[in-house]
Amino acid sequence: MNLVEFARGSGNGVVATVYEHIVNPGSIVVVGASDDVSKPGGRVAKNIVDHGYAGNLWAVNPKHDDVLGLATFKSVGDLPGTPELAIIAIPARGVRGVLEELAAVGTRAVIILSAGFGEVSEEGKREELALVEIAERHGMTLIGPNCMGVLTPCYAGVFAGPIPELEPGCVDIISGSGATADFLAELAIERGLLLSSVFTVGNAAQVGVEDILGMMDEHFGSGSAKVKALYMESVKKPQKLLRYARSLISKGCSIVGIKAGATGAGKRAAASHTGAMASDDTAVQALFEKAGIIRVSSRSELLDVASVLLMAGPIDGRNVCVLTDAGGPGVLLADELARQGLKVPLLREATQKRLGEVLWPGSSALNPVDCLSTRTPSQIQQAVDVISEEERDRMDVMPLIMGDPGMGGIAEMYDVIARAMDESPIPVIPVFPSPITSALALEDFKARGKSYFVDEVQLGRSLGRVINRPRLDEPVETLPGYCREAISRALQGDEAHGSAHADNTRTALAPQTAAALLRAAGIPIPGQAVAVGVEDLDGICSDLGFPVVMKVVGPLHKTDVGGVALNVASIEDARDTWRRLMSIDGATGVLVQPMIEGTELIMGATREEGFGALVMFGLGGVFTEVLKDVRFALAPLGMEKCKRMIDSIRGRRLLDGARGGRAVNVGAAADILARVGLLVSDFPEIAELDLNPVKGYGSELYAIDARIIVERRPDEGGALARLRSRHHAR
């Protein structure tokens, strides 16, 4: 398979030659190369030359016989061989013809730097699509157009600078924006953060950030970068991003990413609370969490988190030992660590005693450990050794804040810290708050392949991001009492019932059908019955007992039309209430249920095009309507993910019975939430679902009211057939 097929989504691999042609080509042609290095073609050719590319490098320029001392040709057809990689840097109007020529000579990997396509006009978009058609017809892989290029240890195929030194096993940058990638590279050089490669995809006409990530996943090995830093302005292939990010993380890689800008998905036609509260960014956030990607919002934060991951790895513990030569920065860091939910525990008495023997009188050996500004390199070495020996079983990371008071010896201090970063069993992350005073020593420090922070609070935030990162959860496959066949029959039996919504393909399930579906999914519901005539009330109320709740059947939003009556305590009140509810426009019956006391929760699901089903959990009532204290996640959900969603809401203490309320069994709530996730994963025809409220206390939780919107597609067949088809495919 080639990368074209990979980008389209077929198969599971990439032909090694295509991968090699992109990252390690044996020959390169720059179409549009010139001696004018102020232009992309000239600059990219010079960068490739200056950074020691060892393969065959050719230039194509019809107006010049000699470009930068390279073998120069009038056209692609004149080349002495087939270039493994072509870099095109000519005006947009000429790119299509050159691409055809490259296809004719057998080139299969192409980077298009040229701008003037879909980013500027509809005509440009059509031209962009024409390039993709040529590429796919000939099995070619296109990166771009309108990109900055690609930078690997083999070649500097970018037209911007500066060009960082690249090292295997460090950080890969994959960016939808060339300028952002350039700024990130420059900031990395300043910080001493080592990069392994830089990929820019520009308009991503064929290959996007997701595809590059997938390519890296397919070829992940011992020398691969352990950290991927992503910049995205759109998520065009969310399922690919999910699949390859999870795969890379399971192999020991870490991923941090920015998703900037709006998706432009348009106005959501939502009938449920869940659908109305979800947004485009809600889906992106849920995707990143399920994929295990640490989401950040700025370039500096992207590299901050990447630095922590590169220096310390994906830290799992929460205990931090702070070693500082200045009290103020140590306190600031401790404060930020606390805000991030991390701990700065007191050191053991034995550790304190040994540190007291090493450090100057007046130093603090508690935590943070204040070594005073008069510390010596030897003292810092000994302090790190003591903490490493005594606290290695307790401490998960050791920030080390060392300023430069201008009294000399800073180079030796940095040498000590560099060795500690290599040798300490507790990951050491340095903070150097004196970049001007210690500029020369810092250059030597960076030359050793080491990076650092300038601000201790930035480090604290980044540690929080890493330690509180999303965990990969394993979705539940089966749950007791969950019967797929019975759910299918309920959906199939309702195809002729329910009320129309939005258009004739979307239907709200009738209450009886919704109840049958929930029972089949193992979601507990209270006893209930529909009174179509007032005479039905005697038997129903006798079975259920008073007090009861009565709800109009028919109108989609019951509360908006006064269609809910609580605490109906007698048969006379029930009859009067039935008559009032049946007078509401669109009423077809009245649903009667016993009154259930307890804390109100809301659970639900909605769909986002391309992403799948979003499951919601929150506190009901005013907490949903006004405070929007809800959380979303992509279905299906593992039980631990369900519990984390519940624990993350702002009103979490209310579930424990705060202020005299009755406690809710979190395990029971998580079980219902997992069933909702499994239900909408198994049955994509369920477009929206609301359980509002879910109510009760202890382990007795019930879905009191259910609103389920089903989207029927004529070409899909019945629900049972769809289910059998999906499971056969599995």
C-alpha cells in the first residue's frame, strides 16, 4: 500500500519506500530552485545544500543553467533519473503541469510549497482538487500545497529558518501552519529543546496532520521521537487521529496538541438538552481526551509540556520535591503545584538531617528545600544525591530552581545539574531564571542537549498538564442485563410509531418504546404507564401508588408547555391533572410514574459528524440549565472513564450528600453512563438521547424521563439487520 491509500483510509500500513522517500530520500529535485534566496525555491534549495544533504540533489529552472552549483535542468523530463522526492516552489498556475511530469517519470512523493490554492479562492480550491486527482490516479503522495516544507535529519526541506539541530528520539512537530512550525522551531532552539523532525501540511489537500501521525505510528521504533507536538486548525479525520494517537501512546509515545479555530460545522439542530449543550469544540475536547492527547492553547505551552515529557516522561505520581536557591520562586512553584492538584510533601526526618549536614546553616530542608543563594555546586550535587537516595520511592519529579547572582561559578553549577538530569533516579527538571546573566553558560548547557525552563510557574502548570493528562480507557464490551437483540427489536417495532421531529427521517420514540429500550439496555426505570383515557387512571394509580408524577405525551419539550405535574396525591387530582394535560396542543396521552426522591442527574448522548457519539453527564435542574455543570466524552466509555467524568463536575460534593442531602452511589451512576455509551455506540440510528432526570439515592437510581430521537435512513434496513451486519463485520 502507498501513502495515498493510507490517507484515504484503506488498509493498515504504508509501503516503506514511500515513507523513506518522504523522510530519507536518496534523491531530491527542487522545481523552481534559483539563486534568489529571498524566494521559497531559492531558500529551500540553499537550506538543503547548507545542511549537508548526502543524496542526489537536482534543480529545475527553465531560465538558468546553474543554480547554487547544482545540476540544473530545464524541465522534469530532462532529469537523469527519477527523483524519490520532489519539492515544488513555483507559481500556482504551473503546479498542475509539473505534477503530471513528475507522475510520468515515476516520482511518488511530492511536497508543494506553492501558495495560491484553496486558501485564497474557490478557483484555487478547484485547482487543489485537480492536483489531488492527479496524485491519486498515479499513486502519488502530496504534502501541501501552501506549506513550509519538511525538516528531517536527512534534509532541510523548508524555506524558513533558523534550522534546528535534529536528534532522534526527541520531539516531532506536525503542524497545519508553516509559520507556527517556524516559530515553534525558533522557540525550541532558544529553550534548548531537541527536535527530531518538523512536518508542515499547509492546506492538507491529501495528507493532513492525522495522516503524518499515522505514518509515524506505522513506523514507530526504538529511534523514533518519544513526543509528538501537534498544531491543528481543523480536525478533518477525527477517527484517524483517535486511532493513531491511541496506538502511539500505547507504544510509549506522548502527544501534546493545540486545536485552534472553529470547525465551522454550522448550527446544530438539537432537540435534547445534550445536543443543545454540545459544541464543535466539545467534540474536539472529547476526542483529545479519548485519544490521550494533552491539549494546550499556546505555542509556549506546547513546548513547555513537550519539554516536561522529554525530560521526565509521562509522570504518573503526584509527589514533587522542589530544590531552590531562592525562597520566592520556591513558594510560587509550590502554590502552582497545589493548584494543579499535586503534592509537595515534607521530606523524611532522615533526609532532612542529611541535608542539614550538607547545606549552609539557615537553609531549609523541609520541602521546598531552600539552599540559599550562596549555595555551591558541590552542595547542590550532594543535595540531589541525598534526595535521590532517601526519597526515590516517594518523589516522582524534582524541579531544580537555580538563579545566577552574578558571583561566578554558574558554568560549574550547570554542569552539576546536567549530570543530575542524566543520573538521578528522580527526574530533574531545571528552572534557570537568569537567562541574561548566565547567557554564556546556558549556551554550553544547551550544547549538551539539555533544555530548561525560565519561569517556575510555567513549569508547575506543565507538570499539572502531564500528570493530569487523559488516560487511555478501555471501553466496556458487555454489561450484565444489556441485550442487543432486545434493543434492536424495540427500535424495529417503533418504526411505525413515535412523533416526527425536524424532518421525516427523525422521530421521537414513543414513551412505551423508550421504556422497553432502556429496560433492554439494563438502565433502571420506575414503574410507569400511559393513560390514553381518564378511565385508565384508576388501575394505573392503584398499581403505582400515590404520590405520582404525570407528564404529557406528544410535545417534545414537556416543561416548556407546562406538561409536567409533580406530587399528584389523589385520584381526584389525577383526573383533573389528566384533563389539563390533555388540553395541551399535540397531547396524545399522559405518562404516570411514582414520585422518586433524590439528587437529580442528567445523562445523554448526541452525535457530531465524523466524531461519533458524545456522551454527557451532569447535575440536573438548575445545574444543567444555568450553570452548565456537565462533562462530555466520546462513546463507548470504560467504567473508570465514567467515574472520572462524574468526579470532575464542579458540584461533585452534592453526590456525597452535602448539606444534608442523600448521597448517590457513584458506581451506580457510572454503570448507567456506561450503558448509555454502549447503547449509542451499538446503534448509530439513535441521534439524540436524554435521561433527564436520573434520580434517586444510594444504589437506587432511575431514569425518570427519557427522550430518544432516532434518525431513520431508508437505505439502512431494519435495526436488527443493521446490528447483525455490524457484529458480523467485527
